[in-house]
Amino acid sequence: PTRSPEISPGLESPEPTLLLRDRDVEADPALALQADRPRARAVLSVKILFLCQRVPYPPTKGEKIRAYHHLTQLARRHEVHLACLADKGVDEEHVAYLRQRCASVDVVYRSPWVARILALAAIVTGRPLSVAAFASRELRRLVGERLRVSRPDLVFAYSSAMAPYAEGIDGMPRAIDFVDADSEKWRSYGRV
């Protein structure tokens, strides 16, 4: 076997390190998190109510990929309660997968047509289209119930469309990931 050349500490190797590709992980990115290692514990574990506009599994497109990774990383060290909407009947295995990682999973199934009608109605009222499209009385009811039963320490709204579900919650920290803020995207397009 050949020895790698000696390198001064702090300098990169002149030869690139090749990482082997795992076809199973490429097919299902969730496998990367299933490594057989002890579960890390946070110094101060908190209860988090994670509000998401779609079921974040499988991580197959942009917003679901980001939501999935936020959710799974938080769930490694904290007690996470997921509340989300599903545009159409989601395979029960996807929800079952999330139930293995979260303390609870509340899913509200709804028709994509209902979302479109709500968004169209918002044009007349001036309400933001995405907020209207993801409005659900049933999800609002489940969020209220989850707040009473689980008593989370933090409400995390994944996207501006989920922000209304965090409104009116007094005495509890709230965080919003404005992943869907298009203003920055359009501003960057204007610079090109």
C-alpha cells in the first residue's frame, strides 16, 4: 500500500479525498440518519410544536427536504410534536415513519381544490394567497388541542403560511422560518 504524503498540520492534502457513494442512501436520504449510534441528548431538552404546511416525508422536493431535515434534527434532541396539512391522501407509511421520530403527529387531509378555492377567494379580500390556501379550521383546532395536552416550550412555524397558527399564543416563544419569502428571490433576480 502507498502512504499518503506527509502534510503540515492545517493544510489540505494535495490529493482530493473521494467519498464513496451509497446507492441506498441516494434512493432514500432518510437512511443516512439511521446510523447505529447512541442518540445524542441536549443539555436542555425542550418540547417543540412544529407546524408545517405539508407532510415533510418523504423529502422529495425543496420545501419538504428542508422541513424534513429541520424536523429530524430537532427530534434527535428534543420532544417534537408535528402538526401539518396533507394536500391529498398521504400513504399511511409516511405518517408512520414520522410517528417513529416525533412525540406526536397530527395530519389534516384536505382537497387541493379546497386550497385553490380559498386562494382565489383571498384575491377579493387582499389576504395573502398562501395564508388563505393553507387555512384549516381543523388544523387550528388540533393545534389548540396539542398546546393544551403537550404544553410545548416553543412553537416553530415552518413558512409564513403556518404563521397564523402561532398567532394569539401568549407566554410562549414562537419562531418562524420564512422559507417561502419570495421577496428575496425576486430581489436577487432583479440584480442579474
